[in-house]
Amino acid sequence: MTELLRVDHLNKHYPGFALQDVSFSVKPGRIMGLIGKNGAGKSTTLKSILNIVQPQSGIVSILGKDFYQNEKECKQEIGVVFGGIDFYPLKKLSTITAVTSRFYKDWDQNRYTEYLRQFSLDESKQFRTLSNGMKVKYLLALALSHHAKLYLLDEPTSGLDPVSRDEILHLFTRIVKDGKRSILFSTHITSDLDRCADDITYIQNGKVLQSADKDTFLRSFDRLKTPEDSKPLTLEEIMLRTEGRNSDETAL
């Protein structure tokens, strides 16, 4: 099975922080969660994959093609949602969409209109008037409307109310159901991944601590269990115990 995304030995250095030899892959029909505490390197990894920040070394392949050598072509196959993007705050959504749609040869206006309806978005509103949750929904509507194969999402459920989060997670499972499309999304809401993720990649201090299908991932942290744990550890428990142990070792 050809991976939709393959990341090999990605390195990006900043003063005081570095991504170090980050490697993982995403297969078709899968949802991968990218976890790690704030500052671990999740957003830097996604931005390095997309060449928004230029890595010092490493290879990124999209649908078997070198992304950095075929960036324009590969981006046609990617849907991206990053938090903190404000576009032009005084522009109406209809104006932003009209500009964005020109970049995609497979833009599907009917699909976009359906997502507007599904997310209760009003195109006549200015971007600045949207709540954080509605901004995320609008960005998702744009990302989902050009028949991308791979979706890279940075904290896509952050700021959403429980009902909207549930709606988005159900949407994610429908997107990958055909076995042709995949999602990689970072999140600190581990309960979302408990519900929908097929694979987990855990980044700690710029390094991949573990990357595997969810069942294998959970079993690989059985060493953290105590005699009182009668059930498998949850993702939240794994993160709390791993980061807590790391802090204790640093203090020593």
C-alpha cells in the first residue's frame, strides 16, 4: 500500500529547540493523531512538511512524489487547516473564497456550498465577526472543497463546543471511509483521538517517541502501568505519565 504521506529524517533547528530526525508515514484510509505537549514540535512538524518553514534536512513524499521538488503539484492534493490564520479580517467570506478557489484546479463549488450549509456559515459575514469555532469550520470548508487526498490539520477541534467537535469527528471518519483519503491532525484533546484515530505519532522535545497504529501504540506504553491499573492506559494517561516522568528526570 502506497503511503499518502511519508516523512523521513526531518530536521529543523531553532535557537533553543530542534526537530530531530522526525520520521513517520500515513497510509490511505487512515486518521493519524499527532500528539505532544505544547512546544513539543507538532506545529513545527506540520509547517516543515509543507515547507512553510524550511527544514535543514529530510525528505517529505506526498503520494510517492518528493514534495519539495513538486510542491505546486503536490499542494493540489492537500487540504490544510492551521489555527491563527486571520486572512483579511474585513473581507467577506465570499470574497476570500473567490480568491482561494482560483488556486485549485479541482475546486468543487457544489461541495463547498454543502459544507457552508452543514456548518451554518454565512458567506456575507466578515471573517473577523466569526467566533474561533466558526473560523475553524470555514477553514475546513475551504480545505474539503477541492478533492484533496491528504488533510493536514493543526488543532482542528480547538475552540469548538462539544456538539461541533462531535460533528467534525464524524466528518473525519466519513472522509477516510473510501480508503483513498487520509487525515493527519495535531491535537491536545486526546479524547478526540480515542474516538476516531487509527494511528498515533507522539512527539516529545522535537523527537518522535513512538509512531504506530493505535492498539500497538497503547500496548507499547504498558511499562507505565501500575499494579492498580486493570485496564489499558488511555492516551491522556500515557501523556501525563510520560511527561511527568520526563520532568522528574530533568529535575534530578
